[in-house]
Amino acid sequence: MISFATVVERAFTGPICTERDFELGIFVPNLRKVVEKYSIKYDPQHPVPADDDLADRVWAAAMEFLLETGVYCLDTERRILFTQEEIEGALETGPRGHVFGEGKDAKAMPRRFPEDKTPPWCSVGPTSSPVSSELYYVNLVKAHAENPLGDSITIPCLTHVDGQQIVGGSPLGVEGAIRAVLLTREGMRRAGRPGMPIVNGVTTATRAQEHIAAHHFGIRQTDALEIGTVHEMKIDFDSMNKVAYSLAAGSLIFAENGVILGGLAGGPAGVAVVIAAYNPVDLLLLRGAVQHPFPTHFDLGVTSTRDSIWARSLANQAVTRNSTLPVVNVGYSAAGPMTKMLLYEHSAWVIGSVVSGGSVEVGASARGTALDYTSPMDPLFGSEVAHAVAGMSRKEANGIVNALLEKYEDKLRDPPIGQKYQECYNVVSGKPNQEFIELYREVRREMVAQFGLPFKFTVLIPGGEFYS
């Protein structure tokens, strides 16, 4: 693989153009051309496609698109271009599953394939959702770390330091980033899982200096910093600075790609191609150990729509059939905690991802933006579903996802907000209320009765065993 220094050099020497020219004169026409050339068409009746030839056409389209488009550097207004040999070299020498975590919590990230029986990696947590209190923060982390199916934790975003709202790039941003890592470590210690890997590094941080500061207060080499591109196929120096630091520190990287469905990538066919094209970008530019995609609906702000599930399922299949870089999908759902709709949403996108070769990061409810609207119960349910469908055929999964979509599709614009963490949990003990436990039991029984999901574990939550 070419060096990161070579990539940086190209950010200064590549072909120059304005951002608008890159978007409208290069990105959009190149994407439209390959979507048409390779006959990639959205099929709403099959949110989980089962067409290997289609998946391979998406991959071929993605590689051609990347070769002709490159990545745009916002700071230098230049395109970073890669040759076909460089792309192929990155794919041939890329990661095949790093070990994350320490001690008894250490585990290798699996490479999975469509319809693979290998259990998926389950990252659990609030997925950067905002949390108002340090007490809530610690208890949330503790409860997520107690999830018996959780392989790693994605931590919440602290919003205040000593009563002051955190502002990125300010001293409050540095202190908030440091404090978030220290609170996370304490929560995992209380759960008896001090070695559990953190895979989104420093959610409270927005700038590179905040990532660097927090790294010195508890981010280990077996954790991961989450570093993302800019929509679409763009990068800035701040993200590249994070990569440069991570490489020097020996840290692992979750390479984040938040493609906007309805943005420059267009509809679901274009989104599937762009997600696949990001895979070698994540190797060459972000130096990722994992690809971390989440195609988000431009209007609804979620990943649980029919078209986004189709795009991600198809992209997963394209990537996992052609690249060794593991994929961990992250999801954002519309409904809030302690609602049936949220459990249906999580189940739908999780099933599509897992049977298509991906692993999952389950946690963001209420679009991941509503303050304190998060709960450890919902990722627990998503983890159970993820393990239950490992090895399921895409055809069977498609029937289940279609049925789940019918339960909530018409409510995506006006979803039930549910309850805040402090309303559905005892914030001192960190235990869910009985009503929440009963709701969980009810939907779990429904998934067994209606879809025959083979839940495989006796599940324990803080407070004791409640279902076997």
C-alpha cells in the first residue's frame, strides 16, 4: 500500500478545482455514468437483495467511479487521485481483522460474508448520542458494558463540563473530551469489563487537538479512534491530522462514511456505489482497520428507511465479497427508547446488515440527536437479533425486513419519542423500570412467534435474568 505521506503530498499537488466543480462537474456525472453503465437499479420490494451478480456490479462500478473521481481536499482545493494498481494494492494488503480490547475482553474483528454463520461483531452504546449528566454517562456506559453480547462500546457525547456547554475547539472541548474518556473507563470498570474496547474514541471531541488530548487520558492502542470523511468523497486537514496522529500513536481507526441518501450521491443505487467506493478510500486515506458506513436519509435523518436498508445491504454484499476490510454498520433510528417502533427499526436494519456480511453498532435512538433519549435496552435487543440471524439466507431475511417495515414505515416522519434515560431507568441504580422490561419481553416473544427468530441466549440485564 502507498504511504500516508504520499497521500498527503497529493493533497498539495493533485489537480486543482473548486468544490462546486468537483461536486457538479466530476462527482455527480461520474456516478451517474457508472450507475447506468452497470445497470444498478433500486428494487423496493427487496430491501435485502440476494443477487451476487448485482453486488459484484456495484463493486465494479465503485472501483471505476473512485479511479475517475478521487477524493477532494477541502483545504487545498485539489483532488487526491489513486491509480488502479494502488487501489488493488491496498485491497490486497489491507487488514483482515485486528484484535480490539485487552485481557479477557480482547477479541479479533471477524471478516464476514453474505449469509455467513460467523457471529457478527456487536458494538453497543449510545453511538455519540448527547447526554446531559456525568452520572447518567457513567451508568449508561456501565449498563452497556454489561451487555453479554457486546464486543465493544460506542460511548455517548458529553454536552456540559461543570455546567458549561462544551464548544468544539475551545478549552471546554479539550476538557470535555478528556473527561468523557475518564468517565467511560470508570463505567467499564464498574461493569467488570475494563478491557472492553472503545471504538468511537472521543465522541465529545470535534477537533484533532481534542482527540490528541483525550488519547493521553485512557485511549489505548487496542481501542479505536473514529475518523470520518466529509460528504461526499471529501476530506479536510483536521481529519487528516487525526489520521497522522493515530498512525504515530499506533491507534486503530474506525473509518466512518456517512453517505447522504438524497444528497450528491442521489438515490439508493448511487448511495450503494459510493459506500463501496469508500472501502479502498478507508484503507488508503483514513488508514482504517474497519469500514464504518451509515447511509442516512437526507430528510428523515435515519438509516432505517426501506431505501437506505437496500443501499446498505447491497453495498455490504459488494464490499464483503471483494474486500478483506471488515464492515461494522451503524444505525440511526427515528423512534425513542421504550417504544416498540424503535425495536422494530433496529431489527430491520440489523438483519439487512448481518445477512449481507456486515457487523453492527446498535444504539442511536431518536435520530441520535435528542438529549438523553437513549437506553441500554435497545442495543441489547439489537445484539440479540444480530446473533439470531447469523447464517440466515438473504431471501428469508428480506421477508422479515419487509414485514418489519410495514410495522413502522408510515410513522417515520412522526415517530413516538419514547422516554428519556432518566424516565425509563433508575438513574442511581442504573436499572430499567419494570414497564421497559415487559415491553422488551413482549417484542422478543413477537419476533419468535411471527418470524421464528432463534434467539440463542439467556439474557441478563442489571437487576437479573428476565428471559431465557
